[in-house]
Amino acid sequence: MTAEQIATMAVPATREEAVAALVEHDVAKWGEEEREASQRTRGDLSLGLALNALANIAELDATKNKALRKAANAALKNKSDRKVLAQGRD
């Protein structure tokens, strides 16, 4: 999944869908051999952090997905997610 596809995608409804989209982006960028590593790295993300990562990918490509950013901000409600963001991770 490319950044352009992320910019136009519907907001994932579940954590699993958001993580799967991140994994597909990593595979598109780095190759199929990185799928397992991406699943390990991304697999523990909360819905909020996964949505935030997707929104960041679209924004870094200069193609914003406002609905995705809004959903990410709404989902980033718990202290552990905020702590991760404050530390500069995902």
C-alpha cells in the first residue's frame, strides 16, 4: 500500500485493519521479505497509534487524509499512547 493509497483510504474500523494497512505499506516500500518483521514491529500498536502512523505516512507524502487524522486524534485518548508519542515513537 503506497502513501497515495493511504491518503485516499477509508478509515480502518479496527486495530487489526489499521495494522494490516501499515504492514502492507511496509511491504510495498521494503519488499515482501520484510512482512514478518513489520508484523512483529507493528503488531502491538493500539488503534490510536496505528491510525496515527497511517495519518503520518499520508502527511509526509504531502497528501493529507483529514478523516484519518481526525480518527487518529480521537483514538489517542489513553495515557500509554500519549506517552509513546511524547517519546517520539510512531
